[in-house]
Amino acid sequence: MYRVVVSSPASRVKTEAALEQQGKLRQGLMGVTLSALRPGGKAQFGEEILDVISQGEMVPKGTPVRIIGSSGTEALVEVVKEGPQ
């Protein structure tokens, strides 16, 4: 029992570091919302379906989005505007 309690913080640090690294690797990926974001929901990026959160706005299902960061286990997304940027 002691071993489980003692190793928990070290394991959590590794998990948080892995999540942070994974979030950085996903930054810039383009996808489409599978559900309405209110502001949280689901979006698909290639073969991967992720929990995502918008910057506070409601986003309709089927909207193109881009990953701009992460918040815990969720990817932070913005709506992709059409046309030149």
C-alpha cells in the first residue's frame, strides 16, 4: 500500500508531462467538430477523435477548427475562417 501512495505523485508528473507534450504536437492540426461545442464537445482530426473546447463561443457541428493549445486533457480550438488570412 505504501508503494502505491508514494509512487502516485511521480506517476502523475510523468502523465502531466506526456499530456503537455502531446498537446504541443497536436497544435496546428485542422479538423471538424463532430458535435456542437458549448463550449466543449468532440472534434475529429484525421483518424483521431478528441475532446475539445472552444474559447468560450458556441460552435456548430460540422465546423472546421484548428488546435491552438490544450487545457488539461482537452484540446483548445478556434474556428477556421475561410479565405486568405
